[in-house]
Amino acid sequence: MHRLLRGTVVFGLLALSCGPSAVLQVTDGSDWKAYVINRDGRPPSPDDLSSLRFRDGLCTAQELVPERTQLNENHIIAFLQKQGVDVRVERQRTDLVYLNVTGVGSKSPVRFRVAVLESREKAGRELHGGILQHGEGSWGVHRGNIAILGPVGTLEDDLRFAARLKLPCWGVFTIAGRDDTFSVPGAYIEP
């Protein structure tokens, strides 16, 4: 299969594999506004995703230098384990892995879909497409050639969950709006 088509098929299958039943519910009682602010410093509003940014200090002691090497799923697994998360791996193919994580302050285990792609550009593009296919409540992160699609949740739960695990410090955090995706600045970013 042509490499570009294969990458599209990989993430297209990812997007179809989790439907509305894969809802993220955070139960730790934390306030999502503790992790984000409005770009001008005002309290955040869930009605304006384009104005959100992660608060300063979220990524202290984290490596925020853009990735220049090829990555694989072991990079995100190691990162999650450093956050104190239990990770179980289900390998579907060499370029597709599911990570089932527990100990994350959620109602049930959380399942990530990790696609190992050929380039940073493809990872960003495939994540964007996967998030749009799922619609509002969808989110993910990408770093280098890795794209991770998270479970669908409310804006508040998505932001709270990702920030508590420091996922925006590991990769570019992207979340769905009504008809587009938004990368939330203030943490890891790639050119």
C-alpha cells in the first residue's frame, strides 16, 4: 500500500474505532481553570477555544525542545510511567498501538490510540483529521512522528486530564471545536 495512503488509513481507522461510548470522565475533583487561562490573563471561557493557553509553570522541568528524531510508542510509554501511570500495551501493528492507562483520576481506564507515522507533518495532519472526525470533545497530542488520539470528553475533563498528566508538556495539545481544531499554546510546541 502506498505510504501516504497507509498513514491515512491508520488514523482513519483510529478515528472510527472509538465512538461516543469512549467518554472521558475525570473524578478527581480538580478544577480545569487551574490549568488554563485566557490569552490576555482573564479567566478561561469554554466558549472561546482560540483564546485558551496553558498556565505558566505547567511544564517546569520538562523538555520542551522540538523533537528532531524518529520516535516510537516507547517514548510516550516512558513519559506516562514517569507520571505514575500504569500502562498496558496492545499492539495492533508496527505503526498502531493502544495504550490502556489506569491511575489517572478518571472514572474508568483511559485508552489512547498511538499512531507511529513517517514524519512530524503527517502526525500533525493525521491527528487533526482524526479529531475532526470525532467532533467536539475530541483531543490528542503529537510529538515528532507520533500522533495520540485521546478519548472523547467534555472540554473541562479533556483539559484537566491532559494537564494533570502533563501531556501538553510531552506533545502539542490539540482539541476539537465545533468545526475546527485548536492547538492550545503555553506548553510544548513544534514549528
